Amino acid sequence: MENNQQDNLQNPVSIESGIETGFISEVTSLLKNLFYPSESDEPIEWIKFNVNVKDGLTVSDLEFFLGCPPSVKAEEIPTDNFWAPLLAVEEWYGDEERAQVENFKSVKQLLETNLNHLKAFRVGQIEIDLYLVGQLNEKEWGGLKTLLVET
């Protein structure tokens, strides 16, 4: 199956907003060496992009921003679905895995404290771009992006 990933968020254009970005540095620091579990554990990256929406990002807004063709499926999912595999602690976890869960808890807290209208989206099939984004200010959105592989 063809890869329907959208690459235009890899290097999003950003304007200087003047907002406090200390939490962004903290989030990106915590994300080092953390991976999203799926059939192919993938890194999680911080993204930031400009889009002017008033009441929260919708699937249509995201599809438009990404330039998704009609054949690419995009959907909003509960934010808890994004976090569930990252915050679960299994019996067999060692110290390293438990430390990763604690880092993910810190990332979650930082995002929930500093972003408004936090939402999660899945874009594509099999190789799915997974987003957790929220509003930084009137025109800037930021959050996490990763790849989820489901066959």
C-alpha cells in the first residue's frame, strides 16, 4: 500500500509570536530517545505551524492545511487514545521503561498546561501520521507528530 504521509509539517514556517517558549524546549528535551509504540516504534517530534482558526482545529482544517487528497482518511480521535500506549505501565517494565512513562507523563502535563484546544488526529492508513496539537496563540498551533504503523 502506498505511503500517504504528509511531509509538509516537517519544517513548518513559523512567525515570531513573542510567547513564552520555555515549555517547548522542555518538551523537546523530554522527547529525546522516546518512541511511539506500534509495529514500528517511531520517534515523536515537536511541530509548530500557522493556521488561523477560532474555535479549535477540525479534521477539515487539518486536511486543508496538510493538502490531503480525498483518498487520504483523516479523523479526530480522543486525546486519551493518543496517550494510552505511552502511559501504560506493564508488569514486565524495567527501570528504563518506567522512566520513559514518567517522561511521557511530564510531556502530557506540559502540553495540557500550555496549549489550548488540545486535539488528536490520525491521517492515513497503515502508515498513519498521528498528531496531538493545540493552540499556542491566535495563529500558532503546536504539538506532537509521530508515525503509527498498523498492518
